[in-house]
Amino acid sequence: MKKTYKLEDLECAACANKMEDAINKLDEVATASINFMTSKLKLEAENIDDGLLDKIQGEISKIERDCKIVR
């Protein structure tokens, strides 16, 4: 399953790279990429549900506290 999400309040390109690395380390995620210029997260996983999005949001918040996934 592939989905794209808007990231709200993404302010730092270096932070976007750190987020991408952290999300890709999650076992449930096949691939993830963040485009800083468009503030979009492209996600590929077996099953994308609220539990996985909550985990991803946790990783994002560790790096940029105010950045949120628009669901």
C-alpha cells in the first residue's frame, strides 16, 4: 500500500532527512521519503493504519515537535 501525506509545520530540511531515516527504520515501513520543498511524506507499507501513523508521528515529533501529519 502506498500513500502520500502532507506534513504541517515542517521547517528544516536537515530535520526532514532525520525524520525520513527514523521512519525507514520502523519494521512496518517498506519505504518512506520526505520532500522538504512540498512538505509531503510518501509512505509504502503492508498496512497503513492509525497505529502505524501514530508511530510515525512519534518519530517526527522527536525531531520537530510542532510538525504534524495531516491525515
